[in-house]
Amino acid sequence: MRRAIETDRVAHAYLFSGPRGTGKTSTAKILAMGLNCAEGPTAEPDGTCESCRAIINNFSMDVLEMDAASNRGIDEIRDLRDKVNLAPTQGRMKVYIIDEVHMLTTEAFNALLKMLEEPPEHVIFVLATTEKHKVLPTIISRCQSFDFRRPGVSVLAEKLREIAEAEGIEAEPEALTVIAREGRGSFRDAEGLLDQLASFAEGPITAAGVREFLGSVGSDVLLRTADALYERRAADALRVVDGLQNEGKDLPRFVGELIGHLRRLMLLPHAPEVALAEIGAEERPGLEEQAGRVPTAEVVRMIEALGDALSLIKRGVDAKLELELTFLKLARDYAEPSVDALLGRLEALENAVANGAVSNAVSPPREEEASEIEDLATPAAPATLETSHEDEESSGEDPIGEDVGEAGEEARASGFALDWASVVQELKGRRQVPAAAVYEEATVEGFDGETLRIAFPEELAIYVKLAGEPKRTKPLQEILEERLGTRPRLEFQVAGADGAARARGEAANEGVLPASMQPPRETPKTMSETPEQGGEPRDGAAETAEGPGGDDDTVRDPQEVFVMARERFGPRDQQGGGG
């Protein structure tokens, strides 16, 4: 722009865009001063002539500044259009500065576009905005565009030093660095903070005084906190939080400053010029020393955890509690298991169950039992439909697995380590008292990786039917799935009956009847045909006609239809009959 003034090639429209406080409006006024200065046009206006003083004090008739945020309608732009044809009163050019131009309405933009297409020779438009993307492309195409960028901490600190010297303000170099960092790339914010501190500071402006005014902490606290987290000194990290709150510090601000420190720590080994541009010379030695000790991976881990904590704090979570939790997790490596890890464990458990090694997957066996449990954990081939009831009774073997005897059952029980008493207690804790009352009298006969066999004493044989009802099996299976890592198939029987009186838990097992649980040709007597009832033993079809859950013909669940059909027609199919 200096070159444009010197060569008399000044455009009729400029678009200044960039963050707030970076000098857009100030540059527009300097341009107007240079064009209308008594010594000009010049790129170095003297600032002392009548025209320059009028522009500086905002009462020049040739420089009109309009805030589009509050004058955004078409009427204001039409009024501006009526005035642009008037000649300058004092200077050579009339300069119209429209701030926050992106706030104009579409109609106002169209009216402004007409002026930009055919501007008078003595008029220059300077449009300023913080959101260039909201300005119409047709407007941008008719302007010379300049992008203003945020200054670095060192540039801001140097500018503050010049202002302090010109105004006679005493300030420590470190204090100016802290002010510049707080300005976050805004000249206006940094200069305003310096002016505010100078108005009430007794004596020179110190770094400690600036931090006390801002409620921030010093670099030594940030270094000490980062070291405590990296070295897993949880107590020291928690004491930092407690001490800061007792001093009245703003904890969310502290988290933000700690994240900024860790960011510089992360960047220093890879892009030192970026990291060091944000700090003063007095802070460099400590940062460089710490960067040489703390691995980048650890720094990234801390930044991610603190970033999550800061987000929660901004949503209203208690700042001290959240910060203490985060520091404790970082210092003691507390972390929730990842989804990938859980999926890996689940897949390994499923593979173990499929391969018959559930005992090894759930509870590692003792060395002396390893070989025996491995044999027992392998499920036997299920009985086929052609296996007759008489064969089952004559063999005396378990139709689900081999008859392994007491020693084998004990080994199998120790293999999957199921504490039945605690299962019943948990049912009570989940308010499943009726189910717990039924299962409390049962014992676990065995588990082959797929089917859990549960037995009741002969005097409580009626519980076999009650135990298989869905309203009781569902909560039981949920608990067993948590204990065993898989949802087992449930099989209920009378103790010592060699499986002949096992109930058919169809609803509990999702309606699928394994071959071993198909109804036999001759159903043995169960407690549903006790002497007290005075009846002869009923066959499977008659029993099913009454329904699995009661003594009438009412179907209480759609699943019962499937059960009744299988039990009614299964024997005939097995006998080769049809229809």
C-alpha cells in the first residue's frame, strides 16, 4: 500500500479481513491520512497537519466511518450513495470505511455493489471484516483484498515495549511477555491490558502482578505440574490443584494454560521456531530442559486428557473434582478399557467356547487338574433324533456329555468356577425373589461349555417345571452370562434321575430344542403326576396340551405354540409316522 501511494496507483476499493484487533480500521485511517495529508499524498503522514489531526480525532468531514453491524439495512446504504458524489471539503479524497461489512443484508450488498462498480474519482471505499467468507463474491471481486494476520508474542511484546517507553510506563520484560500472550494476537487487547495495569500499579509493572491480576500461574507451576504427571507423582499433582484453589486461582484458566504449556512442549522437538515464538527469553531454559526429558507420546497423552477435562468443565462439571480425577488418571494410569480390547477378549472367549476350552478361558485350572479338565471341557456329540428313550435309560450315560462320575463333575465345576449361592443371592439383589426362591434349592450338576445342568432333589421335583419358565430363566441367564462369559443353555432335572426327568427349557433356550432334549416316546412320571393329584402318569402330548406354564389350555406366550407342536408331533415323526 505504501508503494501504491508513492506511485499514485491507489485503488477505489479495498477489503481488509482478519482477526479482531489486528489493525484493519487503523490501517484504513492511516491510508486516509496519507492521501489527505498536507505533505502528501505520502506514505508517511506527519500527523500534525489540520487534516491529519481531524482524522485522528474522528471529526474529519472527508473520512466517514460506518459500523455495518448497527447500520446494515438498505436505507443506510442508499443514504451513503446519495453522499458519495459530494466533493471533499478539506482533503483530496473522500474515504468511506465500512466496518464489519459482512453484517450487511443482501439488499444492502446489492446497493453497495452498484457504487463499487462506478465509484466517483474522489472516493475510496475500505471494507473491513472478521469473516471474509460471508462477504458476497461479487463484492470481493471488485476490491483489492488484504488479509491481516495475528502477530506473534515477540512482535506484540516489542510493540508494548515501544508504547511503554513513549508513555513513561515502567514494566518488566517478562511482564510485557505475559501481557502479549494474554492478548492472543490482538494489538487492541494487549494495549488495553497494558493501559489497565498502568492505571493502578504501584511502581513498575511486574510479571507477578500481571499474573495476580489475570488469575494465572507462573511458568514454574506449569513445569512442576507437568513433571509430577510425567513422573506419576499423584500426591504432588493433587496438591497443586488444592493449592491453586486455596489461592483463589481460576482452575479452568489453569487447565488452559497447562494445555498451552504442553503444546509448546510437544512442538519444541519438532518445530522449535513455533514453540519459542510464544514465550519470552526468560521461559526458554525451563521449557527446553523439560522437553529433553519428557517423551512426546506422554505429552500428547496429557493434552488429550486435559482437553477432555476442559470440555467437561465448560459444560458445568465441578472444576476441582474433574481436574483431580484427570490428574489421578494421568498419574496412576487409570483408564477405561478400549472397545478394541473388549472385542478382542470377547472373541478369544468365543473361540475358547467353540473349541471346548471354556474352563481355560474363564478360570485357569490348577496344574494338577489341567489335563483332566481339558478332557471334560470338550463337549460330546449330541444325541440324534433316532436315539430312543430306552437306550438312554439302559446306557446310564449323560445324553449331553459322557458320564464322568463325581471326580469328573468336581473337576468340571472347578473348571468354570461357578458359585451358585452367589448367583441366587444376586437374583435377590436384582429383585427376582420368586426366581431366587426356586433356584435356591438347586445344585449345579455340570457344564460342558454350552449346557448348564441344574438338578433339584426328588422331594422338590415340581420345581423342575417352575425353573424352566421364561420369567425365571431370563434373569438367571443374564447373571450366568456375566459370570461365564457366554449365555449357557439351561437344563433342569431331578437329582439322580439320570436325565430322564429333565425339563425342556425351550423358552429359556430361544425355542431351539437340541436332540438330547427331544421328548421321549414314554415320558416318566414327574412331580406333576404326584399321588396327591390322584392321576395316572400322563404322556408328553397330554402334558403339553395343558401348556408349559399351567394346568389349563390357555396359551400365555407365542413360544408355547412351538413347544406344544414339537412335543405333540415329535414322537410320531420319530416313529416314522406322518400327517
